[in-house]
Amino acid sequence: MLEIKNLHVSVEGKPILKGINLTVNAGELHAIMGPNGSGKTTLAQVIAGRDMYEVTDGEIIFDGKNLLKMTPEARALEGVFMSFQYPVVIPGVNITYFLKTAVNAMRKHKGLEELDAIDFLTFIKEKMRLVRMDESYLSRSVNDGFSGGEKKRNEILQMLVLEPRMSVLDETDSGLDIDAVRIVANGLNNFRSKERGFLVITHYQRILGYIDPDYVHVLKNGRIIKSGGKNLALELEEKGYSWLVEEQPIEA
Amino acid sequence: MNSDLQTIEKHISQEYKYGFVTDIAQETIPAGLDEQVVRLISAKKNEPEWMTRWRLKAYRNWIKMTEPTWAKVKYSPIDYQAISYYSAPIKDSKKLKSLDEVDPEILRTYEKLGIPLEEQKWLAGVAVDAVFDSVSVATTFKEQLNKHGVIFCPFSEAVQKHPELIKKYLGSVVPYTDNFFAALNSAVFSDGSFVYIPKGVRCPMELSTYFRINAANTGQFERTLIIADEGSYVSYLEGCTAPMRDENQLHAAVVELIAHKDATIKYSTVQNWYPGDPKTGKGGIFNFVTKRGICKGDNSKISWTQVETGSAITWKYPSVILKGDHSIGEFYSVALTNNYQQADTGTKMIHIGKNTKSTIISKGISAGYGQNTYRGSVKIMKGAENARNYSQCDSLLIGDKCGAHTFPYIDVRNPTARMEHEASTSTIGEDQLFYSNQRGISTEDAISMIVNGFCKEVFKELPMEFAVEAQKLMEVSLEGSVG
């Protein structure tokens, strides 16, 4: 479903990603781990289409389409979702209104009828129960005054509401206490299906204990230096990242 | 980031859609201003001698005055002798008895502007006075209002039919000595709306005036006078548009509001005069307006709400004199400057009575090369025990070539006063747009969402149909504006 081929990315002339190859098939969940500064967030943002990153080589194909040629909103409408590591505050913009606009943009894209206010409320309240969010959220502004945990749960809520086929979660577990990690993982697990692919970027093994990844990759210095099953995550938890330096990088 | 800004820029440059000209026979007097012209205008309107004298006094006062230069706006000097001070559709020489007598071309104009004058087509709850260049062409729902004793008519008609009210109140809030533009207006004003709400009457519908400038090289000088007698209530709206022309056109209006004991006046404006060419800044309306109300009696209330999206230059400070004890003054404003527009706007709240309260909420939005200034003054006079003021001035910048400026003046002469002032400046961030895009929301929708969120506190003060109108207007005015 998502194929990343030989992806090279620079920021202000400085190479960050140096040849990433990764394929996520429908139904799979891939975890990407790695130390700070390894390029994890860059990878997520390039998939979503942030234009401060310069793709110097390689390509990203989504369902046979060249993702790099598409605007961020076109990617979103095609079914690519990114959960932000630092969700953005939009003061004065009501979250219900924001989400309804997003959902209806998606529906319109799919040729479906737009939801009216009442249908939308029924729909979103049901999703909110899945991530245990209180209805009072609906009257707040987008991420305004939200705690770190509330912001992350709000990201997962948006994923559930927008129903993307490919979800990239950028450190959705960081800054969450253990209960919140469980809630987020639960929301994610319920959402998993044969049709959907996931790329879960994380610094810690913790969340992987709840979501059972199919593959684990280690990203370091802009390269995937090791790939394996979920046991790799446990190994990393135990030994850290430094032992991997000794190994030969997997050639791009 | 640049590509985002370019997209925004594209959206924000939608064209002004009210820029058409109505082709109609009009009588326009030659350009220039002297005592003869003032007499001529007065004669055209068949005015009584006292009215002519008042105009002449204003004129003689005006020629001694100089144009104010303290506002933070730049424009080339106005040649007051190059402007025609009176223009009217020719048919109007006789009084119109019904809409059938209004030139169909004018009716079509208002239809095109979304203001049908046929009563059955208009929202049931709004009575409209339509002012076309210098004259009022139609007033709707007159009979229904008469039943309640409400007077709502063109200003020139009020001079004939209600001279006692005009003599008593005209210039009582904005004297012709007040400022340069008010003096000019007092000398040459052509028409406008007059409203009187009798004691204890709650006006059964919204009253509305729709101003349209059509003729070229003509100034528009209308005068609005609203009197709310004891215990009455009125909500009044005004809307304005003008054709696209390369020359600047002067609009210098005066609005006076008088609220007696326990009366409330709510005055809303949606101003969308032609803002000038978006690329060159050429043309557009110079909007130099004096608006002031007096809370004369105890427990009276005056509330100004304005949405200013048009005009090349806006210079206006709707103010309230809080004379009655426990009186309330409010000012809610959204001013948007895009492309080469400039706005210097704000309010004055003058607290004289005891326990008076004022609220100022100002939202300035600048885009393109727009320059937006909030200028406000809160005065607490010596006898104003326990006066309270809350001011909030927020600026939103879109792009990096525009400017926002805030000049709040505070003058407190009574130690019991309580003043609060809050101000903020924000921008529409590239990260906010990206976040919205990532959720499938287009940049255009994201901007209008953020702008409307920013203006929410003001829009909720507008009557409902107009709040929707104002939101749409913001979208149109912003289209293509971020640079």
C-alpha cells in the first residue's frame, strides 16, 4: 500500500534521511524506533507533505500514486493520516466545527453526502467513547488549553473519525501516563483491520507491548539499520541503541 | 511555506462583486463648493429657512477648519472643489408614493446587491430604507411601523414632517463644529435615515438602511439620526457598497444616536464600500465617518457593532457619551484591511454618569499590504463614580507585508474607576494551515475558519442574518490576500 523507495531528504541543505526503503502492506503495523535526531519525525512529515523538507531523491508511492506530487490535503483525502508529535493549537476554532469540516471534505471526496450537524454529533460522540473523551471537548477550540495527554487522545480521535487507510503516528505515546497509553493503544487496536496500514513512530518500547507490531525497524542517522519482528523492540529496550552501531547498515 | 502563502494569496484576491455601475439618468450638480452650492442643495430639497441657515453656519465653520492629519493613514490630498455635492436619479424630483414609481433600473440594482425592495421578498423582520447616491429611493414597511408610532423615513422627509424633532436633536451629539468631516457633512448632507421610537415601544422589526454610491466624482454625505425615547428599544443596521472606479470617492457621513432613560439602541454596520484595485491600490472609497451616541437618560444603553471590510481608507470612531447613571456603552468591531486598504478605527467612551459601564472588543485583521490601526479613548470624568471599562484589542496578521497598530488612550479622573485592557497580536501560522491540510481541509477553508474564529465575539453581536452575511463577506474580502 505504501512504498518508500530510496528516500533522501534534506532540510536547509543538510541531509536528514539518507535512503529509506520501506513497504507497508494493508493490514500491517510497522514500528519505527530510533534515538533522537535519527530522522523519525522527518519521515512522518515528508509522508504527510510538509514542504519545509526537500526530497532530493527517491519516491513514495501510495496505492500506485506518486504521493510526493500531491498537496498535503490531497494526500489526506486519499487516506493518509498523520498524528502530530506536537499537535497544533488553533485558538477560536471550535473542535466540532473543525472535525465536521474535515469529515465532510473526506466524504465529498469519496462522493458521499455530507453529514449534517446532528448526524455528525451522533457519529463523533460514539468515537469519543472509544478514547474516553468527555463530551465537553466538543465545545473547546482545537488543542487550545489541552494537556499533553488530551492533545494526543485528540489526535487518535481524529484518526478514528477520519478513517484513513494509512496512519502515521509520530510519537503518539510520548508524554502519556500508562493509563493514557493503554487508552490510545486500545483505540488503535480497535481501528486495525485488513484494509489499513500503520506506521508507528516511537521512542519507547512501552506502547509496542500493547499494540503488537508486525515489524520493527530501527532508524539511525537517516537510515534503517535493522529490521525485525516485535522481539527486536524488546531487545532494544534492554540494550539501547548503541550496540547496533557496530552492525553493518542495511544497504539501501 | 511559500507555496502555502501563494495559495492563500490566490484565494484572497477574489474580485469585488458589487463593482457594477447602474446606467440611469441622474441629475448631478457641477463640481465645487461654496455658499451658493449649499443653498442650492437646500433648495433642491425644498428645505425650510432654519435648515438652510444651519447648513450655512456649518459651511462657514468648515472653511475655517483644516483636515485632520493625526490618523495613521496616507492618501493624496483631496480637492474639495473637484467633487460634486449632489447627485440624484432624475425621476425623484417628485415624491415617490410606491415602489412602482421607482426606476426599475434602481430596483434591479438593489436586487443584484441582494437587497430586494419589494416587501414580500425581504426578510419579514427587516424594514429597509434604500439610499441611492444623494437620495432615499424607497422605504419599506412604513405602514406597519406607523401602527406602533415608529417613525422611519428618509432624513429629508423628516425635515418636512417632523421639524420639531430635527430642530431639537440635529447636531446635539455631533455639532457641526466637531470636526472637519462632520462640518462638511452638516453643510452638504443630502439624505439619510431618520428614526424615532416612542416611549415604551419595542420596535417590532430590525430597521435597515442600505447605502449605494453610483454616480462618479460624487461625494456621499448622509446623515442618520436615531432617537429612542424612554424605555424603547431599536436595532438598526446599515450596509454599503459602491461601483469600482479608478478615482477615489469621498464618503463623509454623520450618525447621531440619542438614548433616553431606559432605552436601548443597537446599531450594526456592515461596510463594504469599494476598497480600490487589489493590485495597485488605485481608486476606492475614502470613508471618513463620525458616529456618536449619547446615553442621555439613566439605565440607557448604546451598542455599536461594525464589520468594516471595504473602503480604501476608513476613518471612524463610533463613540458613546455615558451621561445617564448606570448607562452602558458597547463597541464591537471587526476591521479587515487587505491589499492596499488602510483603516484607522476605534471608539471613544466618555463616562460622565455614575456606575457607567463600557465594553470595547476590537478585532483587526491585516492581510496583503493592509494597515490596520485601533485608536481608542476611554475617559472617566470626575463625577463618574464606579465607572468600569473593559477593553480588548486583538490583531491578526496574515502574511508579512501588512501592519497592525494599537493606540489606546486612557484618561481617568475618578479614583473609583476600574479599567481593564487586554491586547494580543497573532498570525495565521504555517503550522496551523499544515495541520488543517493534513486533516483534508483546504487552505482557503482553514483561513476562513481561523478568521471567523477570531471574529466570533463580534459576529455574535450581529443580528443573525447579518452574522451569516458578515462571515461570507470576510471570506470574499480575504480571498487572495495573504502575502
